Amino acid sequence: MEFNNILTEKEENIAVITINRPSKLNALNRETIRELHEAFDVLDKDPGVRVIIVTGAGPKAFVAGADISEFSEFSVDEGALLAAKGQELLFDFVERLSTPVIAAVNGFALGGGLELAMACHFRVASDNARMGLPEVTLGVIPGYGGTQRLPQLVGKGRAMEMIMTGGMIGIEQAHLYGLVNHMVAQEELLPFCKKIASKIAANSPKAIATAIKAVNAGFSREGYREEVKAFGACFGTGDFKEGTTAFLEKRKPEFKGK
Ligand code: COA
């Protein structure tokens, strides 16, 4: 498979997808989301692939979020559509794949990056990983499932604090929270994930696919629909204009009162 923003490789029955825009810290622009959709789809349908690992290129970032430069001018409707399309093409799509997906978090996993890691079936991270949902610092909320999956994984109070502060947590805290299953040295990250993947690959793919469906069935879809609407509504606010403009101008935002 040939792509502009991602790389794919297969070693025996394990596939690795690498998001490859290191100069933009692997930020997810629309083309990358489309390419990821296609790669996940093809690999999921490939009977020779039993596990997919997704990681980021370079030593610094898994994914530093959705590409802010692409949506700073969007309207309310365009904002809602952005979230709905992204959820459908990538985040829900990955969560519902029959093939197990492991996120190998090799650095910053922020905003859409953490949301992608959380949509994977589980996460392993390297010791330099930093995770957070900084959307409120931009005047918006997480729109790729973050308001739903973060509380599912770490509990409501911890999720509220992370979403409200927009701050980052380090690997120790992420491990303590249960956001990542394992923490390993950066050079060990892929070998470690491949070791878990080979254990999974020895088990019944049909049973695993059924288990994924059963686990997912335990979580309501309602919150995701609410998130899309609420995310879109943020695009109509002055805070959103100020937050995204400040990021692109590399300055601190000045938000108005309530
Ligand atoms: N969207 C678009 N571009 C992004 C990006 C994003 N989410 N995250 C990083 N980039 C770009 C930067 O604009 C910069 O591009 P430039 O070199 O053309 O100016 C490049 O990636 C490197 O990032 P930089 O900010 O210079 O690296 P840093 O080490 O100083 O800071 C971060 C790293 C992750 C703290 C910082 O990039 C950041 O805060 N990113 C945005 C995180 C975010 O808010 N994500 C949620 C989006 S909804």
C-alpha cells in the first residue's frame, strides 16, 4: 500500500502502521485520517494479518492532535461534520475492527492523538510519552470520542480533571490511571508490542473478534452523538476563534468570561 502520510509493514502475521508526518508531530489532517481508514480496512480484511500495531514516526510524538491549521476557520456545521466524519472513518472504525489493534504510544499523544490511542483496543507506551486532551485551551472540546473513552478508561473524576485542565500527564500517571497497560523504554516499545501481538495471534481470530464486539456492546453510543453536537457548537464561539488563532500565532489565548 502506498500513502503520503503513513507507512505500513507486515512481519509474519503482525502489521505495523506508522503515522509519518514527524515535522508536524504526526498531527492528523484529513488526508491522514482517510489513509488510516484505508490501511486499517485493508489490513483488517487481510486473512494473513492477526494483529495491527499503530505508532508514530520519530522519537517525539505518537500524534500531537488533529491538525489545528485545517479547522480554525470552520463553522458550527463544518465542526460537527469534522467530528462525525472522523469518528466514523477512524475512531469508531478502529474500535470496531475484528482484528485487535494495539497503540504503541511513542511520545506525545494529545487531543486526537490520545483519542486515537484510546480507540485502539489497548495501549502500551514508552517512558517519554505525554498524554492529554488540550482542546479546552483552544476553546473547543474533544470531538473524536475523548469525552467518552477517557472516563471509560480512567474514571469520571480523573477524566474531568484532565479535560478541564487540558494538561498533560506523564507515563507513570498514565500507567497508574490504567490509561496504558504497560510502560517500557522507547527502544523496547515495538518489540514489546510485537511480543504481546504474537501471543494474541496464537488465539482464535473468530473468538477474539467476537470478544471485541461483546466488550464494545457494553458501552452506550449516545454520548458520542452528544459530543459531536457539542463539539460543533464550540465552533460558533469567540473562544474557539481566539484559542485556535492564538495557537497558530504561537501565543497564549485570552478567553472572555462565561
Ligand atoms: N496541529 C497542527 N500542527 C501541529 C500540531 C497540531 N495539533 N501539533 C504540532 N504541530 C506543528 C507545530 O505547529 C510545529 O509546526 P511548525 O514547525 O511548522 O511551526 C510542529 O508541529 C512542531 O511543533 P512545536 O509546537 O514546534 O513542538 P514543541 O516541541 O515546541 O511542542 C507540543 C510540542 C506537542 C507541546 C505542541 O506542538 C502542541 O501543543 N501541539 C498542539 C497540541 C494540541 O493542542 N492538540 C490538540 C489539537 S485538537
